[in-house]
Amino acid sequence: MPWTRKIRSYIALDISLTCTVLVITGLRFLHQRRLKLNPLPRTYLVGNVALCTGNLFILAWAIVNTRARVELLRWLENPVGRSPVQNNSTSTVRPAPPPPSSSPGVRFARLLTARQFFRLGGYWYVFTLWFIKTAFLSTYYRIVPYCNRWARGALWVTIVIVFLAFVGSLGLHALYCLPLDAPCMSWMTTINIISDIACT
């Protein structure tokens, strides 16, 4: 079935990307340990807290998505609890039954409508992105020399832009499902790109 292949590929992609993010973050901490910084500078501390929080958001979302997709995969393979003979005359393995109502994934899916899930995912996405951007800014704050007033001023302008973009993205996402004649998603994408350019 094409949908089952797609869902399996999405699960594999989520797991591989999450593991990659965790490995890269681990390499960052290993590098800091080799530097033997004692005490740890404030910029390192801010960056570490932001990255760890962003990683927790990514890990939690990957777990929720994977569990929901596994439940959906089981249901797609056996939507009405048919016998193995009805599903496949040559199959000797009993297919998985429909997900029970006591399953955590099913309970979570029933608690949220599609729109509510979209809104929750949007907030999760915004917070994760801006935690990562905060880690970038903490690095810039450390490496930009204090003696260069122009570069330091540009850094503070960047920090203000990124902060305003964060507030703007939260506001636009909160208004996204309201009956307003405004392309909120397009504006959110634009603000995100501007803040990315400012960070780089």
C-alpha cells in the first residue's frame, strides 16, 4: 500500500533526523568539555540551555508523531479487524487489530481536532526554531569583539529583530485560524526568513 510506505518513510526520517540533532548537540558539549572552561561563560550557558530546550521539543514532537503514525499504520494494515484470510489468502501472520480506545496515541488524537493539533504544532515549531536561533545569537555575542562598536551595534540590532520576529510569529499563528483577511502563513514564513537572514 502506498500510504503505509509513506508513513514508514516518515517515521524513519523523523527518527534519523532527531538522532542526528542529538549527536550534533552531544559533539558541542564534548568540545566544551575539552576546552575545560571553568567557570562556564554566560554565553555558553545561554546557548546550552537554548539548545537543550530545543532538543527536548524536537524529541518530544518526534515521539508523539512516531506513536501516532504507528497507530495509524496498524489501522491502515487492518482497518476493520478482518481475519488474515480476508486480508491476504497467503498470509500466515495475524494482522494488527484496530487501535484500542485505551491507546495513548488514540486518546491524544481524540482530544485534539485537526485544527487544534495544527495550532499546537505551530507553536511547538516556532519555539523550537527560536531556541535554536537563541543559541546562534549567544555564539555571536561571544565571538563579536567588544572593541568593535559597529559590529557590536549590528549584533544588538540583530537580537532585536529576532526577538520581534519571535513575537510576530506567535501573534500571527494565534490569529491564523480566525476569520481575518490576512495571509498569516505567508507573513509567518517571511518573518522566519528575515530572522534567519539576520542570524546568518
